[in-house]
Amino acid sequence: MGLQWASSTEKWRSRVEEALRDAVRSEDAYLTEVASHLILAGGKRVRPMFAIAAAASGGADVTDDVVRGGVAVELVHLGSLYHDDVIDEAPTRRTVESVNARWGNLTAILAGDFLLARASEIAASLGTEVAGLLAATIGRLCEGEVSELRTAYNVDRTEAAYFSAIEGKTASLFAAACRIGAIVGALPREQIEALTEFGLAYGMAFQIVDDVLDVTATEAELGKPAGHDLVEGVYTLPVLRALSGGNGLRSRLGAPIEGDELDAALTAVRTDGAVDGSLDTARDYAVGAISALDPFRDSDGAAWLRGAVDDLFARVPV
Amino acid sequence: MGLQWASSTEKWRSRVEEALRDAVRSEDAYLTEVASHLILAGGKRVRPMFAIAAAASGGADVTDDVVRGGVAVELVHLGSLYHDDVIDEAPTRRTVESVNARWGNLTAILAGDFLLARASEIAASLGTEVAGLLAATIGRLCEGEVSELRTAYNVDRTEAAYFSAIEGKTASLFAAACRIGAIVGALPREQIEALTEFGLAYGMAFQIVDDVLDVTATEAELGKPAGHDLVEGVYTLPVLRALSGGNGLRSRLGAPIEGDELDAALTAVRTDGAVDGSLDTARDYAVGAISALDPFRDSDGAAWLRGAVDDLFARVPV
């Protein structure tokens, strides 16, 4: 990637920030403050950057509409975080106080709804295809999250259920970001499909890596206690694979755990090849993501997307 | 209204029920069950019937798209009820167990999001104008609810703040229902505006009457304890008007109350002309709603809408 591209991405990032702040402005100053809270806490804005990079991959101009399309997906992500934090009774998010802790569950639910509404309003301004896609994506996100809730503490949760849940709650948003960037950029149909496939595969790899880190990283590395998912009863890919081994993990799970019990369970998950196997699966998805970019050999946008895939694996155990 | 119209409305009602059930079907049977819960509890479906009557007022056919447009607004209403019940920790809704009581807050929040998503998906299928309108309506609903929350227990809440909140949380949905029916029915612009004005004025009257009933009706009449809003600190029009009188109400409010205190506060609200004054305001809105229908003199659809206005006042004290 040339220097010009690097300077472009910085400009795009600031356009994303501006569009995010614009999107949540309400006549009600209080609601604006609450809805802006997580935006001001920062973030990598991976989803809007994917929309931009997708459009650029196919040679489209990065118009304001492309930026706003990516922002719509980011707003869906942020809105879902507001609701997740209510669900988890989380005290903090991204190192700042969570919305629910600061303003209460009531306001957090409504502000989350408001973010989803603003996302839908932007999508509507980009045409019926984008509006329909964004709405369908929110629906899949809910399906994924409900499925995860329903299988909580279930030691017989299948890998198929896991893959389906993370596709809905995580991968569908990355896929939507790429697809919207490609649609708004008016790329040819086959490029739209290829970029959607990239986003979906990237999202699967992203979530698996995240789930591996939850059982392998230290609290200092994660910025939150390790084993959070295990405590919440969310049995992710490395846990499900370890459960199918003969290491006694099954008898430790199935109910809330903490302290020494949690440490013992984490040790069991880490010592049975389940982590390596899960990372292999993540790498398979990553390979799929990279292959999906084959039609975009010489573009800086695609090079940036490939770089994002590499970055995924920078933090994982070797 | 002719016999033919009466038989039509029954047919439309069953088309609305069918479209509602279709809309919430998910690949996930559990989510379908949760999302269908309040639909199966029944309801008058005023919003979709308004969309239909609005289209019919201007002579448009009641196509499936008109029905689905009204259903989208009803789904927004239902989704907001799911979230309201979490906020209020309500044990029941429409005589059945509330979603949060039955499945927990977590599932209730996600199922509410899912209903909003399905509403947006339908709206997207009806074009960018409808999609944009529905999204903006959800945004206004959130603004209205947040404003209501923020002024809870505030004895200095202004009437302007009250009117703005109920316009957002209630009237905007009736306005959207009529407007969507008119847009999908391809009525002329001036008819679309007139029907929107009708819906907005109807919605204001509807909410004021509802707020009056909360302080005047008995628990048996309401199906829930009287004075619920007072207990929650939501000071509605009759309360605000009574507060501006010299009846000592101000010293009783400003904090949660119950039992004898609540009874004394209700008595104070009822005995100062505040109820009559509030009903006069509701009637002013009702007159505005009826006037908005002037362009539709000879239509059965408009006659049905006028009847809905009359029905509003059937339950209030005379």
C-alpha cells in the first residue's frame, strides 16, 4: 500500500468520526449525550472502514454515501452494545463507564433503540436494497444473540449452533458493511458478492479468535477478566472442542463457576489441543476471506482488507 | 358506513393478523414464539387499521402492501411494549404474562429489537420514503420516551414538554400509520398530508384521554391499578394542570408515592377542574383530526376514521 493510501485512510477515519457524530444528533440534548457516549469512547471503526475499503477495492469513489453506509452498520453494532451491557449488567465498556451504569437500564435500552433507528434512517436514504439489507442484518443479529442465550450453560451445545450464532451476531455485520460499501459504490454484482463473502468469512475468523483469546489471554491483555464467556455460560468453539475430549471438563461446566473452579476449567480448555484446533478453523475462514478478494488483485482497498485479516492473528498464541 | 364496509373491515382485520404472524416468523422457533407472544395476546390493531382506512379514504385499493405498511407500524408499537415492560418491570401486559416476566429481560430486549428489525424490513420493501419515515418515527418514539423518563417526578415539568413527549411516543405512530397507508396507496400529496395531520391529532387526543383515564377510572375499568403514571412519576396533562392550581398537590408529589398518599393525590387531581380542562384539550385535537378529513367527505374509509375519534371519548367521564 502506498503512502497515498495511508494518508487516505486517516482522512476516511475522520470522515467516519464526523458522520457518526452527525448521525446521533437529536433535538434532545440529553439523548444526544447518551447516544454519543460510546462513540466518544473511541474504537477502531472496523465496520465503516470495511465499507470504504470495499468500495475502494472495486475502484469506486469514497463518497459521503459510502461513509454513511458504513456508519449505519457501526451504529447497529453500537446499539447492540448498549443492549448487551444492560443484559450483562456490565459496569464498564471500552474502559469507560457503561451507559447502563451511568444513566440506568431504562435510558440505555432507549438510547440503543435510538441508535438502531438512526442506522435505519441512514440506510433508507441509501435506497431500498441497503435499507432491506440493514434491517435483515439486525434481525440476524437478534437471532444470533437469542440463540447464544438459549444455549447458555448447555454442555451439549453443538458446533453447528455455535457457528450459526456467531454468523448472526458478528459475521453478518462485517458482511453487511462490505456489501453496503460495494452496493453504494455501484460495483458490479460479482464484486458485491465477493466482498460480501469476504466480510462474512472475516467475521467468522474474527469471532473465533476473540473466543480463543477469552480462554487464553490474561486479564491484562484482554482489558477484562479472562474466561468471561465461561462464567456467563457461553461455551465457544475452544470450549466445545475441549468438552468433546476426555479431560473431565464436562463435569466442571453446566452451571455458573468462579475463582478456582474457573481457573481449573480454563486450564482444561487450554491443555487439550482445543485452542490450536479452533485457531486452525479461524485460519480456514481467513484463507477463505483472502481468496474472496482474488478479483481485486491490484487495489489498495483490497490490500487494506487483507491487512485486516493478518491483524486478526497478531494477538493469538503461537 | 354501509354493510359492505363493515364486512370489509372484518376481512382486513384477519389480513392484518396474518401479516403480523408472517412478519415475526424466524428460522429460530424459540424467537418466533417469544416475538409472537404479544401478537397472540390480541389487540385492536388500530394502527394497521388506520393505514388501511387512510388508503381507502382516498379511494386506493387495500393491497397487501398497504396492509404490510400498517403492520410495520404495529410491530414498532409492539417492540416498544417489549422494551417498556423491561423498563417498568411489568409482570403482565394485556392480561397475559409479560415477555420479560416469562422469558427474562435479556430475551425481552432482543425480541423487541427483532420486532423493530422486522418492521424496518417490511418498510424497506415498500420503498425509501416509507423506510425513512418508519426509521424517523422510531427515533421520535425514543426521544419521546427518553424525555418522559428525564422529567419523571419533576413537578415543574412544562405542558410543552408533555405535549412534545406524547407527540413522539404516541402520536407519531398514528401519524406514520396513516401516512404510510396513504403513500403506499399512491394518494395525491395533499391527501397524504391531510391523513398524516389526522393521525397526529388523533394520537394526541388518544394519549390525553388515556392519561385522564389513569387518574379518573377505577382499577376494574382500567384493568390495571389507577394512578400508575403518578406512581411512576409521569406527570401527565391533568396532573400538570392540577399542579398549577392551589390545592396542595405540589407538596404531595415529586417523589414515589403509594397507598393513602396516592389516593389523596388522585383526589386532588380530580377535584380542581384539571380533568375537564384536559378533556377540552383532547377534544380540540379531536376536532382538528375530524377537520383534517374534510377532503374525504364521501368515503367509507374516512367515516371509519371519524368513528375511531368518537370511540376515544366513549370511556371518559361526562
